[in-house]
Amino acid sequence: MALRLWRDDHRFLALLGRFQRALARVVSLALVVVILVATAQLLLGIGAHLVPGQLPLIGTELNSVLGDVLTLLIAVEVLENVASYLRDEGLQLQLVLITAITAVARKIIVLPSDNGNSPLYLLGLGGATLFLCAAYWLVEQQAQRRRSAAAPPPEPVREPPLD
């Protein structure tokens, strides 16, 4: 049986596909648990800062909360990637690029303001942002071309006859 499976590419790929889908389901369930727990932790942390007598969410506290919110958003985007895979939509490159752009933006937003970052590091983050956005634009342009090529041509506008 195993030898026949190994020799038949179609059967092997079918088995591999079933394994990938099962693994994607397990990963998506784990992501749901992680997102729920992280959301609860974030809400408890914000609630602790709002208790009377505590310092307001300014400066490093606000920076930390924004970082946590963006991290949760990235986790939700990764979950959407897995869900689109399970819906047989394949890997959606636009969604992967948006997730990467969000991750780089999160890194930029939570950068400490003490100027301890090297110029080369900041240049790298800027370059990553620029190239990811350019890649997203190119992929979106290609998708728009495909959509417009698949759409039926618009009907011509007919002027009413002049009496």
C-alpha cells in the first residue's frame, strides 16, 4: 500500500493535500485560542490603566497598547490567510502582503523615541515598507486587469431620439 502510494503522484498529492488541510484546521483553532486569550489580556491591561489613581495611557503605556492592538490585528490577518486557504481560495498574495505591511508598520509605531536606533535600521524599515507597498500595488494592478478582462464589456449608452 505504502509503495503504491509512493509511486502514484496523484494519490500522494491527494494525501498530502488532506494532511495540509487538517494541519490548517489545527493551526486555525490554535490561532482562535491565542487571539481570544490575547484580547482578554489586552482588555484587562487597559482596564488596569483606567483605574482611578493610575497614570493615563500616555507615552510608553500608549505605545505598548498600540503595539499589542497591532499584534492582535496581525494575528487576525494570519487567521484570515488560513481561512482563505481552507475555503479553497488558495494563498491570497494581497492578504499576505497586507499582513507584512501591518507587521512593519507595527514595528515602526512601537519604535522607542530615544534615538537609539541606528540609521541603517531605520533605512531598512523604510525600504521594507516601500517595497512591500510597491509589491501590493503591483499585485492589485494585476488583479484589476484580470477582473476587467473577465467582466463583460459595458453596453453602449444610447441617446434618446430627438423628436
